[in-house]
Amino acid sequence: MSRRSIHPIERESYEILRRRVDTSHLPPLTRAVLERVVHASADLDYVDDLVCDEPALAAGRRALASGAPLVVDAQMVRAGVTTRDSVCLVRDPRTAILALDAGLTRSAAAIRLAVEQVGPGAVWVVGNAPTALFELLELSGRARPALVIGLPVGFVGAAESKRALREAGLPALSNRSEKGGTAVAAAAVNALLYAEDVAPAGAPKDSREDHS
């Protein structure tokens, strides 16, 4: 995974976060994701709202490390992950045609096209549209995702789509409430890409595979 320099402001932000909530008891990737999501949103509600599964996060991280495709539902998620190319077909001309022909939202149509394009084993990130997450769940037998980061936002369908994700039994990261969004979804991906960067200075190395 990539190494990066950490700006002093970011380091200070993590120090403040850790003074406000104790995350030291959490498994390493769960801690990494939780802290980066809270850091990105300045919203401590995520401490109790996120639903993390350490083996699923580890599987997603291994997939990313091995070069598996990263598929995102929105350009803003893509923009937030600056060290890794991703697939986002929401602006693809085929998406608009499929959405019209099949009666789908553009976000859902983009997911349908992406399943055909990337095949099984990708890491999927939904940070905007609940319809995209519902579509991915419909096609999960073909997509066979390594990990689904499902953090769409909104009053219509967001909480329901994330509950459906958890009930589907797929390797997943989600949250329970209506909140979410592209910034926190990108933060979760970055946490997996930079997992070793979150360890406090001087902390002993643990047995993780190597946040943010």
C-alpha cells in the first residue's frame, strides 16, 4: 500500500479525536476506518453509527493491494481517492441510454454497466445514491464483491439500502442511519489504502496487514 506524509494539521486532528473518544480497543482496520470517517466529517455520531467487520475490511484491503478494480458510484467519491484509479460510469453516455430504456436512475444504470465491465472481485463504493446500492445488491451474484462500502446518504432509501446490504451477508462496511455521503465513503477507502498511517507515533506495530 502507498506511504504518504501526514500534515501536522491532520495529526493534530487525530489527537483531538482520540482525546474525545477512545478507539484504542478496536481492531486495527476498524479503528482506521472509523477514525478517518470521523476525521473527514467531524461527526462523532459515526462512532456508534458505523457497522464495521474486521475480516471484511481485511478482505477489501487485500483485494485493493492485489489490484482489484475499485468501482464508485459518484465522481465526488472518485475525486476523494487520489492515489488509486477507480471506475465511475455515471457520466458514460451508455448510462443515460440504459437508464432511460430500463427505467433506472443514472446511478443504478452505472452500477449495472460496471458489473458487466469489471466482473467479480472488485471493491464497490456507494457514497451517494441508495438506488446504486440496491442495484448492486440485485446483481451481487454476478459481481461477487470483495467488499462493499455502502454509505449512501438521504431521507429516501439510504437507511433501507444499508440495512439490506447488511442482511445480504456480503463483506461490507455500512452505517445504520440516513447520513453518509461521498466524503465519508472516500474516507473509508483511504483508510484501507493507508492503514498503517493511523498508528500513533511510537505505538508498537500490531499484526495488521498494514489507515487513514
